Amino acid sequence: MSQSLKKIGIFTAAAVVVILVVLSLLFIHYNSPPESIGSENPGEESYLFVVSQGESVYRIGRNLRKSNHIRSNRFFVMLVRMRRLAGEIKAGEYRIEARFRTTEIIDILTAGAVVTQKFTIPEGFHMKQIAEVLDQSGIVDGNEFLIACQDKSILAKYAIPFHSAEGYLYPDTYVVAKGLPAEQIVTMMIDHFFEEIRSIPANEYSDEELGDVVIIASLVEREAKIESERPIIAAVFYNRLMNGKRLESCATVQYVLGKTKERLLFSDLKVDSPYNTYLHRGLPPGPIANPGVHSIRAAMYPAEVDYLFFVSKHDGSHRFSTTYKEHLKAIEQYNSSGTVGHQIS
């Protein structure tokens, strides 16, 4: 009897070993990339693969098999479920190399290692210019971006007191996942804006007060070319507001015109818009650009000067004046043609 049991035990152990060997061979086979056999240059190619929002593990596996990224969709699904990763796969566009094994693909999809794109927004760009950059770079549709900038739920979330996120889209270089929705790009840029605001030591502002600061900062961003002049230009705007004078900023007229002109015609100053500060007193109804941190800082901490006027010297700098008489002399010196060259009158 003991001999029989011993033989059964040996047979069972051998069977287990055979099963384990077979399973190991099957695992190696199905886990290996399809291109690794019969390819002259295995692993040299890479492919883009998209996981859509809400896709099931089964559909993802089927799509991977259909695109020849894996040998077996059933093997893929089994591994994902065994590792309890079904809820960890993230939507996005992935770059998968031909040499990747199924386990490596699963690791990439669950890590969210999506294809990224980079874009740069210069300081002083307004909303439509940003939309053009994003559209031309293939990041997101420009119209969708503009619509997202006016999304009431986004504006309410950040307590932005204007009809759009203009002024709160922080200019910088961003790296984003390919296919990122316009709403997420907008909120990402606004989040960055408030991060920069928190880096500036300042008094507490209400939402409306901060809105006024952003408007002034946007004017400074569009008018200033030299760093040291930003606080002075901000002071000129505040001084004119305190004295009941129109701001008369050429930058607001250019915003209405939708284009930048080195010299404005006097006829340009008559364009009918609430943003035209040559026609209307007080601040424009909203920011005219998206300022960087230096212009925001200048709007929070303007220079202690009594200037009320400035005129461009056409070399990036400005001539500042306290009296209108001094200003007229500066205009005569630096702006003798029948045009307006960034002057505050």
C-alpha cells in the first residue's frame, strides 16, 4: 500500500511540475510581444494607443489585440483582474513600443504614462491669442478653449468676477497629456495663476478687489517693456483713477481692435467699446491680457510717484510727467507724427 501511495505521490508531483512548466511556457508566450518572433528588427517601432474614458478592461484588451500590441486579449484581461488593476487604467494616449510585453503595457496604462505635449504662452497674450497657440499646436480646438474660458461653473469655482477667465490664464510653459479636454487646460492655467498670487506677500483681497488688481496688471503688462517701469506705469494708472481722469491706455484700444499696432491713429481712439479707456472713465470691464507675476506684483505694489502721464520714447522706455504741460513737451519730442505712440494724455 505504501508503495502505491509513493508512486501516486511521485506521479502527482511530476504532474504538478509538468503543469507548472506548461503554465510558465504559456505565460512567456502570451506575455511576449507579437513582433518579437519573425521580425528582423524586433522592438524598434513604437505605436500610439488610445484608451477612451470609461472603456472596459475587456474592450481595452480587444483593442490592444486588434492593433497587434498583445498576443491575447483574454490573457490581458486575466492579468489585469488577477492584479486587481481594472479600476487603475487611465484614459489617454499612450506610446507603446513593439518590444513591450503585456505586463509592461499594463504597467504603463495603470501608471497613466500618457503621451505629453508642450506649449508656451508668452506674458501679455490675451485669450484669443492663447486659443490660436493651442489650436495651431494641436493641443485642443481653439473654439472649445474659448468656450471653456467662459464656462460659468469654472468662473464660479474660482470666484472670477468677470464674464471670462481673461487675466487669470497664467502665461508659462506647460506640459500636458495629449487629448486633455479644454476645461482641464483652462483650470490648470487658472490654478497656476493663484499659485503665483500666493507667492506674492500681499494684503487680503476680496474677489472684486483682486479683479481690479488683475485689470491694472493686464494694462501694465501690455504697456511696459522695461521691468523697472512696471511699478511706475501702475502708479500712473492708480493716480489717474484717484484724480478722476480717463486712463487713456493705448493697450485697451488695441484690445478692442484685436491687433497690436505700434502707432495708433487718432481715429482708432474713437472706436466704440466699453474697453476704450479714451472714451470711458474708470477701469475697463475686465482684464485685456494675461499678466505675468511681475506685472501683478507692480499692480499690488505701485511706485510712490505722482506721475499722471507717460509717452513712449519708441525704444521700449517711457517719458513720465506730472503736469500736462510737461507731457505736451514730451509728446512733441517723441511723437511728432499724426499718430499716437503709447501715450497717456
